Amino acid sequence: MALDTRTDRRPSFAGLLWRSTVGKKTAMAVSGVVMLLYLVAHMMGNLKIFFGPDELNGYAHWLRTVGEPFLHHEWFLWIARVVLLAAVLTHGIAAFQLSRRDIRARPSKYVHKKARTSYATRTMRWGGVILALFIVWHILDLTTLTVNPHAQAGHPYENLIASFDRRPVAMLYIVAMLALGLHIRHGFWSAAQTLGVGSAARDRVLKTVANLLALVLTAGFVAVPVAVVTGAVS
């Protein structure tokens, strides 16, 4: 008597959603919103450098005590890091898989789309690669302090100064922030369309918000290395 080894297990809704183009775009949009919220908070924290070492170092210490005594020391920080890492990985994997799917769907004699669409696509793809490489460097520089020879554990103000005192590092940071601004400008617009927020009546407002977000975040992040290089903070 033969045994029937077939399984009638159906793919989960989450699995079906992830495999679909709409699902991947939605995952990119949601993870993008998570990262955007983090960037706003991170920029505001960085700007505390203009209020002196006590302000920035005190803020860094506070981050490690958020939620106490309910949460143990640094638990909030590690929870935030795990959520952010999940968002970054989801965003990157979905973007890569959508890119591969788009390439496979092209006919053998591919007719180029409008220059505007091609430019936006290239900007997002290469900007994403630049930002991924920068994130690795940034962690090694200011989190693990591996590539920051003058860093002091527990002194973020002094570590920022030590990092941006190196002109090549400051320039690398500025270039990465310019790429981030372009990524946010196009990504915010794309996320709004994917999540169904966009409409003919809201397009102008959404484009304005996207431009303002990109401008404010880029200027806020770039202000720190520029201030260090020019001696405005030391």
C-alpha cells in the first residue's frame, strides 16, 4: 500500500504577499517609513553637538537608560537597533529582488523608458548601494569605534570631532548624505504611491513634503561635519 506523501499545506498569506510585486513594494514602503523616522530622530540628536559636549554626551547616556527600571540598561537601544536592522534588511532585499524581477521582465530588445524614469531608477539603485556601504563604515567609525583611532568609549561628542577632523571622512559623510537626500526625495514619493496616500489632489503637497524632508535631513546631517571642518565646533 503506497503512502500518500503529498502535503496540502498552503502558502501563508505573508509568504504570498512577500512573493508578489505589490507585497515587496509595500515592504519597501513600510520599512522606508521606519528608517525615515529613525533618521529624523538621529539628525536631531546629532545637532546637539552645537550645544556642547555635556548636551550630546548627556543625550547619549539618556538613550541607554530609556525605559528603566522596566527595561534593563541599554535594552531600549538594542531593541531600536534590531528594529532598524530588520527595516534595512527588508528594504534592501525587497529592492534587490524587485530590481532582478524588473530586469527579467524586459524584452530582449529593450526600448529605453523616458529619461526621467531611468534617472530616478538609477538614482535609487546606486544611492542605495552607496548608503549600504556607508552604513557599514559609519558603524565601524562611530559605534564600534574600530576605524576611529582617537575615539573614546562613552564620549560621542569627542568621537564625532575626532572622526570629522579627518577631511576624507568628512567628505565621505557629506557625499553619503547627499545620496541620502536624493534617496529620500524619490523614496518618499514612491512610498506614498505604494501605500495609497497619493492622489491627483495630493500630488503637489506630497512632492513638496518630499523635497522639504530631503532638504532638511540633508542639511541637518551635513551641518555637523561642516561645523567640525570649519572649526565652528571643536
